[in-house]
Amino acid sequence: MSLKQRITDDMKSAMRAKDTQRLGTIRLLTAAIKQKEVDERIELDDAAVVAIVDKLIKQRKDSIEAFEKAGRQDLADQEAAELKVLQDYLPARLSAEEIQSEVRAIVAELGASGAGDMGKVMGAAKARLAGKADMGQVSAAVKSALAG
């Protein structure tokens, strides 16, 4: 079953269960997927759907941080609940050790050295690890690999 189909099935079951919090988040995700498909006139595959989920998760994390700074714990809690629902649609993430090992392999393949090669290494890492790892962690691993 494709990820899009799983999201649609989850939306139907949330409707039946009258789970308004989960339903709202899934509808938000579905709208983002449809928007991308309409804008680019394409049918999204699982990797593209994971990229959208990643983007929405990053937005939620940023919002939680902003709401907590502003003292709006009620809104931060709502964003955290949405974040939890969205994380169900991500594939299993790589551990920090796995990320570092992948990054070291990429650096070795490209023969990269020094901060000047950061863009080249990040491009290759993004292609290989998209959806499998948090790109913030990947960036930190690339910086440390190129520095050492």
C-alpha cells in the first residue's frame, strides 16, 4: 500500500472514530499533498510524500518553539499533537551513528575535504538520505566530517 493510500485510509478511520484532532492534521497533510500535485501537475510517489511530511514536521517544531517563547503553551501543545500524528507517516529514521557512517562514506566517495566541499557533500547526502534522516543532523555530521 502506498503512503498516500495509507493516509487516506487513516483519514477515513479518524472520521469514523470522530477523532477531530487526528482528522484535522491528516486533512492538513492531504491538502499539502494535493496542492503539490496540482501545482506541478504530477502524481507524487512515496518519497515526495515523505518530503512533504518532513516539511510539515519542521514547521510544527518551529511553531512549538515560537509559541513556547511567547508563553502560549496551549498552542504549543496543539502543535505537538499535530507533530505526533505527522511523525507516524515517516519511515524509520537512521541513528546518529548510521548518519555519520553514511556521511563518511559520501565524503570518501567524493574525495571531499574542507568546508568548501560542504555543498557538494550535502547535495549527495540529501539525495541518499532524504526521508531517512533529519537533515539538520546530516548537516552537522557533514560539518564534523569535513572539519576532521
